[in-house]
Amino acid sequence: MDSTDWKTLHNGSDIRGVATEGVKDEEVTLTPLVAGRLSESFAGWLKESFNITKPLKIAVGIDSRLSGPKLKEAVSKSLIDCGVTVFDIGMASSPAMFMTTIRENNRADGAIMITGSHMPFNRNGLKFYTAKGSLEKEDITLLIEMAQSKSSFLTGDKGEAIKEDYMKSYAKSYVDMVREQVNNATDYNKPLKELKIVVDAGNGAGGFYATDVLEPLGADISESLLLEPDGRFPHHIPNPENEAAMTSVVHRVKESKADLGIVFDADVDRTAIVAGDGSYLNKNKLIALVSAVVLEEHPETTVVTDSITSNSLGFFITEKLKGKIHRYKRGYKNVINEAIRLNNEGEECHLAIETSGHAALKENYFMDDGAYLITKLIIKQAKLQKEGRTLTSLIEDMPLPAENGEVRIKINTPDFKEYGEKVIMDLGLYAGDKHGWDIEGDNFEGVRINCYLPNQKGWVLLRMSLHEPVIPLNIESEVKGGLKNIVDTLTTFFSNYDKLDLSGFKNILY
């Protein structure tokens, strides 16, 4: 009997599970057998969804996790048994795997990336791609149902595995992009020779960007960190939101007097940046920076962000950059799909970007690609450097909040979703009746409230977590002491709900 709890593997538009034994007594859920069955289902789904009658070609890649090779072997075997020609890409980035379905020569019908993204080393997962992008949540639900029912897509024919050094040509596309767009008259081949750049790949798959992209362009990468793949992630989790990762790069940038620091996650679909002065350029600052570059190229375009972006960012995009901001639901696929929807309806949108570092540009098929994003910014840095300026000069007019805080409030009841939604609805009603508080007009997630009182002057967002019994709360204030004043008001409101664990809420001020 199949003991796999298939539903636990479903993580939005990906598959995620425990793939390595011996950690905190966690049971392995993503086994080679499970990965193989899901891959067979993907092959069947591809044929049916795109009416493909010829033998399929599917690219398969991995990040640096220890479980990757074994899972890749199982995935490849299942696909070969289905008559599929498997392009074995080896160590790769997720965006590169998507590009195997786009490239003109020997284009793949689909791609499977075996990665756990920013998760701990014992986790792993599967990302599925077609030329339309990564699969949707509904598609993953269907793949799981097909795998669970043991639907067979064996054709009776055997495929084959072909090893491809695709990452070299993928990296070269960035080298060519920089050379052409920087167009350095004094040294076309090495347009970045005046730049020192620190790359922290976190021992994931992103080391190629330093050695195969930046170094051939002449950049000094000598102070880079953790470029060698190591699936144990012995130093820190490869995650641009990880404090240890960011602190390490800040120290190295300052110490080596580098021009820029870059942090990738394990599969390189996200990034964060450290400026030459050691300041973080992530979250709202990263969105502002990329928006400045995109709006220079596409004036008045719409920028789609997630729901927790700040009012100061909105002011910067609309008033300083003369663009439009469209806040939508959290989740990188939500943000990307909303940008695509706006374009389809006639509203020009060239950028979809989430505060976590997922950024997708229209010119790059709306694929969230950390390497593409950082390449755009490095090109801009190289051009600005000729003028004696840096990237941070692009956002020097962006006002910054005086205080901000975030807390995840736990809900202690089995019917947490219904309870949480009631709290959110009640807060909206409370704000409507309170002098100086007003509900944001365009609101796609939870309730966002603008606080106009002089001693508060900020905003609040309360929303429901997608999967957990939690209501995340974000607060921002433009005045010193404003955060405490907003918290005091919310404390009175929350006191009416005995199923909320407010212990963490009190620490939002620290």
C-alpha cells in the first residue's frame, strides 16, 4: 500500500519535501520513487496538454543538494521509460532550466528542476516548466492526483539520456548581454574591469555567475564567498533574506572596498544586493532600484508588487519615477500572473517583483530570474560609474520609514481560517469607524489601513497566511514613536479576541 502523504508535498506551484534522512527525526517524504512517479505524470500531462505526438524532450537539472543526484537518477529513469529524450543539464539554476524550453536549438518540450530553493539541506523539491513558464498551482494538484492514482504513461519505447553542458551557453548569453549593452569603447570584451563584485552563492548553484559571467567580463571576483557547490550548506542557508548571509556579504564588501555584493538563493531565482557602502538593497529598496531602471526604459509603466510594500515605495514610484504601482497578493506566482493579466488587458506592465527578491521582467518572459535581474543592475552600475555615480544614486530621493515591524500572530483554534478572516474583517470595520484611520482603496489581500494621525502617520496590513494558523501583521510609520502608538491602538482592538497568541505582538517594538 502506498503510504505517501501526497498532499504534504504540494507547496504552491512546486513540489517540496524531506529528501535526506537523519535530521530531527523527520521522515523522508520526497523519495526517488515519488519523484519518478511525478515525473512520469509530468510527461503524460505535457503530451495531453500540448497535444504532442512526437517523442518528448525534457531537460532535467539539480541544485547542489546531497539528495539531488539520486532524485535525478530516478526522474531520468522514469522519463526514459516513457520514451522521453532526457537532456541531463547537471548543476543548474531554475531560470536556466526554463530557458531550455525557449532556446531555438534543440528546444525541450518541458523541464524539471530538482531544487529545494532556500530550504534547509535535507529538503528538496521539483519545479516543472514549459515554454509558458512554471506550472500553476492547479497543474501541480493534477500532477499529484495522476501520480497518486498510478496512472501509467509508458509508451513501450525507450528514450535516452543526453548530457548537455547547457550552463556554459546560458552564462555566455549574459556575457554577451553585458558587452553589448555596456558597449565600453575602450575595452569591449572586459567592460566590467573597473568593478569589484562580491558574490555569495551560499554553496548553491549560483557560483557560475561569478566564474562564468563576471570574471570573463573583467570584474574582480577575488573576494567572493561560497562559490563551490556544497549540498550541506555548512555556512548558512542560501537565502537572500537570511541575516547571516547578508551580514557576511556586508562585512566582505566593506572590508574589500568592493563596488557591489550579491547574494543568491540555491537555485538562483532570487537575489539581494549590498551597495558599496555596505547598505542592504533588498525588499523595498531593491524594488525601488529595479523600478528606476525599468521606468527609465519604459516610462509610465506599471510595477506590480506584493501587498506588504511600503507607502514610501509607492510615493517613489508614482511621484519620483512617474510610474504606477499595483499592489497584489503575496506569492511570486500571484505577482507574476497579475502582471501578465494587466498586459493582456492593455495596461503596460514591464516588472513584477515581490519583497522576497523574486523579480520577473516582461523582456525576459516574466521568469523570476536572479541572474537576469542582477545583470540588468550591473549594466546600469557600469554605465553610472562612468559618470562617477553608483546604483544607490537612483534611489536617493526615496523617503524611508522611521520605524517598521512585522509579527506573525498565531491563532489557537482548529477553525483558524474562519477565525482569522473574522478578525481581519472586524479590523476593517474598526478602521472605518475610527477617526484618522482609512482602508486602502485597492486592496487584494487582507486589510490594509492608512493611519493619518500625526503621532502615527503610517500603515497597517493584516492578512491571512495561506497555509498556517497565522495572521501576519505589518506596520510602518513615518514618525519616531509612531509604531508604538499604532501598536497601542491595535492592542485595544486585539484584546477582544481570546484565540490569538499576542506574545510575539508585544515584541514588534524591539
